[in-house]
Amino acid sequence: MAYLLKLTSDDMKAANFVGHRYGWSDWVSANLTVGDNFLCEAEAWDLAEYLESDAEGGHSYFPMLSSESNLYRVLSQFLFEELV
């Protein structure tokens, strides 16, 4: 099964701005690009682990990312809808 994450240039700018501070931004910056990103099952679970590691201990998902942004929507949809 492949997972699709469509990212805009603003999405990538946000991830690159946050940089290596958090798992979500580190993984997105290193592995995704502007446009359509198709993830295989192993890549999807790898990304999910990074996303969930940021929320350990009751912290919010996607630190430093505006909940109003497209990237927040894309990552939330991926984590909470695609992988269930």
C-alpha cells in the first residue's frame, strides 16, 4: 500500500525552518519534497514513529507548526486517518 502526501513549497519552508528541532520536521525535511510524495508501508510507519515521538509525555503533535497550516492538515490526516 502506498501513502500520498502532497506538499506545497510553503509546507517545505515550514519544515525546513523548524529543522532538526523535532522528529516531524527532521523527517519531512530529509525525506519529502514539494509535490506528490508516495510512501511505501515501511516509510509510512517510519514517519509515524517520528510524528508520535514528538507527542510522548502528553506533548502536542507537530510542535512549532501552526494548526491552521496545510502541512498540519496533511500530517494530521496521514497520522490519524491513513494509518488507522
